[in-house]
Amino acid sequence: MAVNPQSTKNMFVRIMNINTSGQTAGRSLPLWKQLVFQLIALIILASVMFPIMYIVTLSFSSITTRPSKLELFPKEISFVAYRQVLDRPTGNPVTFIELLRNSFMLSMGVGAAALVIAVTAAYAFSRFKFKMREVLMILVFIPLLMPAVGLSTPLYLLLNQVQVKECKSGETAILPFTECSDGGKGKLQFNLRDSLLGVGIAMTASALPFAVWNLKGYLDTIPRELEEAAAIDGADANQTFWQIVIPLAVPQLAVTFFLGFIGHWQEFVLTWLFLSQPKDYTLAMTLYNMTGQYANSIPWNRFAAMAVIVALPVAIVYIGLQKQIVGGLTTGGVKG
Amino acid sequence: MAAIAKSSFRKTKTKNAVLPYLYLLPAFLIMGVITFYPLIYQVIISFTNFETTHLLLGLKSPDLRFIGLQNYIDIFTAALPVENFNFFRVLEFNFWWALSNVILHVPAGVLIATLLNAEGLWFKRIYRAVYILPVVVPPLVVATVWTNIFDERYGAMNQLLTNISAAFLGNADPIYIRWFEDVKPPIPGFLPGAPLTLAYYAMMVANFWLGWPFMSVVATGALQSIPKDLYEAASIDGATPVQQFWGITVPLLRPAMIPAAVYGFTLSFNLFNFVFFMSGGGPARSTELLVTFAYNLVRNLRWYGVAAAFAVIIFGVALIVFLITNRITRATQNYMEA
């Protein structure tokens, strides 16, 4: 990535890596070439905009029947679909705010939890030499090879065994730690698997190793001079960590957090597998419920409005952090 | 004095020996419970006949039987009572799917980045700003939107084709291509052993839309770090633009593009959302990936023992893929250093 020295330039210009220094002089394109290039660029532009214009147009339409012919430019700006989605997103008795809250709680909670737990481990791997270092690092790396689906079976089974039951005798039993004294089945009050907390735990299982590796990769790039200077001044390892390293790493901590947020905002595999109660549904699950085989019962303008709503938070975060994310992903991709 | 110094030195030394483990402790405690234990549990139940009846008691269930390698054998020999399932066909398709995506995305990304890097091109900023949009939209939304675009009756794709055929062929009949139902491969024998149905091509189109802009972003960054004098020197020596592209641009982009390609390959290899949302692995499991089939095993069929065995196999495949791609990136690093 080219490093742009002028950090005062506005964000958009920096993100797009645009040359604003005015040094476009030099050879200019011959006209025929310019025209050919413009034609190609416009065709690409049209292909990129095609689905975006399609869905935006659809979302601003008030027509609730399915689209019978292609429209790529809004004929009307109606917020009916948005209002309906915000009002009553699905046939289930669950409000938009609840869906939004579930999505935010999951994605932010998992992002934050993974970050807080991972940061000290990343520091240890980056800065200390100790016995078993290599072995432990490989141990952290192993789960990264497993796609999310691959871990879902054991997590489903294990979390499903943690249940709270109300026994006939009135006491509450927490399985698998305590059981009803009469051995009876009791009434199920809470199943960790079928809860946002359980899904959050399952997501953290793979988010945590990723956060450790991602942060370690970044800490490796922070020069050690400052820490060495602090050590000479008599700071111990803990002080160095909290007062030197953490403040230096804040940008990367933010990127790791937002990567977690983006990834889990659209998490579908585990939520769709684990959650059965509509009150726990997330926006991503709701969007799936409006698609494909389900699309026949949902007006498409509502589906389109929902798609725009789900896409917006991620798009905003991504535009703000694009450079760091692309850089981090490619280096992270190499390291796994 | 010396003794005091020595003892305090020893103290810090022992403290430093324990400290790294203290720093590792929180992460490893939690990973031990929620990551490593489930991974081991998975291997154990992959040797059992774990089904829905064992859900509550788990390994303590009285009728849970250890059946050795039976689950693995069933998977490899296509002995599972699942229609149209053949492990090696799914594996072949999975590799082809990831490979064919990367083969298209990387060159397209590089070419478009080169185009936008042409000096004096008008509206450069607008193009760059628009071309980045697919990277910004979450893949889950991209997948759902394209699912509806490829809808047989009301989708935008068939409507677009209808418009094109009306404009250029004078044929006003609406086109209804059954993108996700047609089992007949449009190009027979294209991939021996794993016929590619229309659903594959539809998903290729959707994933191409999503995939090349990322490659283009990476290539743009790398292009801008290539010194301009190289091109000037080459053109003085009489090299044509095409020669310059192959002689300067391509070799200097390689160190940036290979890791990006590897990343893209791994991403496509496990691209659950696209396949699950768009084709659902169909028709006749012709577009099933390893991850979507694994998901089917857990969510729909609820054969947890088989699903665990399948996940262990996926892990093995992922390990092999990693070792290969890691070798490729290592090789490029050496190339850079040489």
C-alpha cells in the first residue's frame, strides 16, 4: 500500500488512494485511447452499479407486488417499505429494535470479548521468549484452519447440555451441574444453546484465536525502542505493557474490534443453527428469511429496504477503515 | 550490596519466567473451554453414532455406541443415505469453485487497476470511488440480493436478458432461465467428474462482482509503489505498453497479488453464504461445498456423529490447503528477497 504523507487530506480522498497532488501532467492519453478507456470504464461502472441501483430502486418503491420488469432508476422516492420494515420486519412478533439490538449485542460483544481476552496473549507471543512458545502458538493457530461450520457440531452439543430447569419440587436445577432431586424431567427454563449468550460463546470460540494472531502480527511491527527505554527507566513488564504498548496499539485494537464487528454482524451459520426463538433473531437471519424460497411471501420492496439497512453499518465502518482492513487482511491472510 | 543486587536480579528473572504464562493465561483458559475442548469432543463423537436422542445426556447416554471409523467410511464410500452425495465429487467441485474464482478475480482486478492507473484518464476518482462499492457491502447482503436477482420469474437477470433480446434480436418473449433448478450442464464435460450446472455460473457471476474489486484495491496499492522511471526507461528502450505490462507491472505486482490470491482462494473455498443462500448446494447437490454439506448434516439431517466426522475431514482438507498455499507464499517471499 502506498503511504500517503498528507494525513490532513479528507478521509474519502485518502481511502480511495486518489492522487490529489495535481501531478497528472506528463504524458496524457491520446484521444482515441482516452475514449476507448472511458468506454471500458463505463461498462465496468454499469456492471458494478447494476445490483446496487436495482436494490436501491426497489427499496424506494411503494409497489408491493414482485417486480415484473427491470427498473434501475427510482421512479418514486417512497419510504413505505422502510417504514414497514422498521415497524414490523417479519411475520414473527419481534420488533426491528429487538433485531437490531440482538445483532449489535452479538457482534459488538464478541468483538470486544475476543479483543480483551486476546490482547495479553498476543503481547506475550510478540515480546517474550519462553518454553513451549512455538507449541502454544501452533495450538492457537489450529482452530483458525477450521471453518466456522466445522466447529458448530461440538459447540451445539456441548452448549445444549447446559440447561436451567424448574423441577416439580420447586427447586431449580442447572444441568449438567445439578439435577432435579426426584430425577424428573422438570420444565425447561433456559437452554444455553438456544440463547444469544450461547451463540456469543460459540462465536468467540473462533474469534479469539483470530484476534490473538491478528494482534500479535501488529505488535510485531511496533518498534521495541520505547519499551527498552522504559525498561531502562525502571518500568517493569506490566507497566510497559499498560502504559507503552497498549496506547501504541490502540489503532490496531480498533481495527481488530471492527473486523470482529463486521464479521459477526453478518454471522449466519451459528445463529441460524442455534437459535430457534424469533425474539433472539438477528438482522442477518431476518434478511435470509426474506430471500429465495421465502421471497414469495415477502414484498420485494421490503426485502430491498432490509438489505440496505443491514448493509449500511458495515459499509460505514468499512469506508472509515478501508485501508487498515485491506492491509491487515492481506498480511493476516499470509499468516493465516 | 552485591548480594542484594544479585538476589533482586534473581527475583526479576524468576518473575520474568512466569510472566509470559500469566499473560497467556486468560486466553488459554477460555480457549481451553470453548475452543480446544469442543475440538477434542468433536473427534471423540466422530467415532460414535451420536444422534438427536443423545442430545441431553451426551457421552453418558446409555445407548451411545462407539462405531470406530464407520462414519468416515460411510462418507468416503458415499454410503450415507443421502441422495446425490459423493464426497470426492463435492471435494473436486469445491477446489474448482475456489480456483476458478481466483483465476478470474485476480487478472480482472489487476487489469482494471492498471486501466485506472493510466495517466490522464478522465473521471479517475469517480471510477475508483464506485469500483470500491462491492467490497464495502457485506457478503451476506450481496448473496441475498443476487439470490433474488437470479430469481426465475421476477429476477433482474432474466428481465435484463429479456430486454437485451428484445433490443438486439427483436424477440419480445420474456426469458425464464431456471438458474437454480436446471440440472443439465450448459457446457457438458467442462469439469470431468463434477458437472457444472447453471447454478455454478450464476454464483460465479455474483461472486465475480464481489471478488474483483478487492483484488483491484490490492493491485492499485502495489501499482502506485512501482517507480515511474522504470516505465520511462523501458519506453526509451522501445518497449511497447504490452511489453511494459508483462516486463514491469506483472513481476512487480506478484509479491502483493500472490498473498491476496491465496486469501481469496481460502475465502472462496469456504464461501458458505453464497452457496447456501443462492443454490443451497443444488440442484442435485451439484454446487455443494464441503462447508454447506457439513451444515446440512448438522442442521437438517441432525446426524451429529457423521457431522463431526465430516468436520474432522474438512479440517484435514483445510490443513492440506494451508500447507500448499503457505508454500506458495513462502516461495514468493524468497522471490522478493532474491
